[in-house]
Amino acid sequence: FLPAQSSEASVFLLDMGGLADGAACHYEKQGSKDKALIYANKSCDYWQKSIDDYSDKDAHCRLGRWYLRKWPLFDVKVVEGLKHIEAAAKLSQGDALFYLGQVHDSGTYPGKQKMPSEAVKCWKAAMEAGHVGAIYHLARLHESGYEDVIESNPNAAFDLLTNAANKGHPKAAFSLWVIYSQGANAATLTVAQ
């Protein structure tokens, strides 16, 4: 059974993949690797169908992150995971853009060197796509600077921190509370880790 509208069907497939993923994690923790593998494959199948039938950017992101987390039941599918993350990032999916920034920052994935400028581009694009974690992350980077790409700028960090807190990011809100409770301002900014 699939709902009539393609967007409804895509959401249905995303949710079913998430449920199957949860079952896979449950069975893995219980030590039932065979059942875990069955549900893990189902989750991947649901997400792949959403990609194939609806070109769903969220499904690309979920499948890519799933492969990249190096789930112990599978051979590592890092290259395939990166392809899905990159596909979702090209469609301006915020989580994928943020994660791709992490990939460029780490330089530990096959065929990916550490590229700070690309990482920052991805994090800024994620911020533009509404990813609140990217806003907070950029605030932290502006606090003390990042490589040779972002200079330390407490005022920019404070503005980004305020933006993230206003959008509900808990660490950003806590950081602002600390700043204000100590009578501090942007010039004495220390972002909570």
C-alpha cells in the first residue's frame, strides 16, 4: 500500500525506512544479528525506493548517513554513502550539506582530502537551507577562527549564536544564558561545547 500523492508516498517510504532501521538497531542490541540484518536491508530498500521513484533528497541523506555510520552488519559502504550525501547536498538538503562539510573537514574518507574552504561553503549552505546545527557550528568557528578560512570574530559568533538560539538550538541558548548571566558580551564570547 502506498498513498496516492507522490509526496505522501515518499514520506511513507522515509518513515517505513526509519521504523525498519529502529527494529534493526533493537535486534542488534539484543544479539540477534540475523533479524537485525533483515530489518537493516528493509530500511535501505525503503529509502532506495524513495530515491528511485521520487528522487527524494531526504532519502538520499538518510541512506548516505546510514552507510557512512559504518554499521557493523554490513561491509563498509563509504563510497556509496558519500554518493548519496553528495546527491542530497546538490538538492540543498540541510543535513546532507552539514554532513558533507564534516566530510571535507575531516579528510578521512576515501578520495576526500581535508578542504577547510569547501567545509565552510557546505556549512554556510546548510545554514541557508535552515540547518540550525550549522548556524551553531559556524558560531563556534567564528569564536576562535577556523584554519585560514574564518578569522576569529566574536561579534559574528554572537550574532550566529543568537540566531541559533532563536531557532531553538539548546547549546546556543545555554551559551547565551552563560554570556548574559556573567554580564559578558560578544567581545568576551565563549561558546558552550
